[in-house]
Amino acid sequence: MRLRDELPVDHRLSQVYRGGAALCGLLLLVFGCLGFTDSLSSFGTQGQRIAGLATNDLLSTVSVAFGLLLIIAAAVGGNLASTVNILVGILFVASGFVHLFLIGHDGNILDFGMSNVFFSFLMGLLIMTFGMYGRVSGGLPHDNPYWRRRHPERTVLAAARSRPQVGTAATDADRIPERRDDHS
């Protein structure tokens, strides 16, 4: 499946993408800024704890950078916000897996602890969920713009069924919408 720019700019799903990106970006921005309050060296692995998460200057910088990226994506909105949410979410989940193996090793330059790994997994899944909401699913409703774009022949057929023929009276059977094909 390809993620294409199919969503109209003013569609209501854009509000979910923007809100999710803004919320998660703000959380990361706050965490990163709080990490700078009691600075240590950039690569120190014995940093402070903020909200139960270990941090150092490098992790704070990364958090601020991704927070700003998500806030900028929220400001732009639309498919860009959705795509950025998906990509950042994937990076967070991947980071959680990488740092799970780096705990207790010299390569753990971001000072990740187990709580950071759990946070990375949860934040990544939350960000991805905001990005994929209404965009990636097997059971999208037929009025969803992504479903319409992926099934143009069925959209035209459904539109033709909903319009009465010229010179004939429309019956209730003509107005019944097409059945959903999801098997959920």
C-alpha cells in the first residue's frame, strides 16, 4: 500500500493529524526543555531524571528537534502532518528496539533506561496512530476520501446508483447505499 496525497486539504481527518502532531510535539518539547535545566555533558550517561525518564543534553536536543518537527507538521496540516506522524512514530518504535539492546553498554549515548524504552514504544505507537487514523485500514467507510481514491470504479458506480434515472421515478431500492465489503 502506498501513502499518497489523496486527502482534500479541508477534510476533517486533517484535524486529527494536526492535533496529534501538536500534542505529541508539545510533550516532546517540554521534556526536552526540562532536560536542559540541569545540564550535564552532552554524552553523559548519568544524567538527571525527568518524569521518571533518564535524560542528558543529547537526548534533550533530540526531543526538542522532534518536538519542533511535529509542531511544524501540525502547523502545515493535511497529508504532511499525517506522513510526518507516521515516520516519526516508526523512528520512535525503532529507537525503542535499538536502545533496548544498548542499555548498560557504552553505545547508550542517549542515556536510555528501561522507562525510556517503554516511553519510546508508547510515544511511537501514539504518534503512528494519529498519523494512520482514517488513512490505513481494511474497513474504511465508503465516504472516506482514501477509500474513494483507491476504488474509483466503485465510487462512480455507487454515485450512479444514488441518482435517479432521467424519466423514471426513484424508488427506495435505488437509494440503498452499496454494502460495505469489510469482514470485521
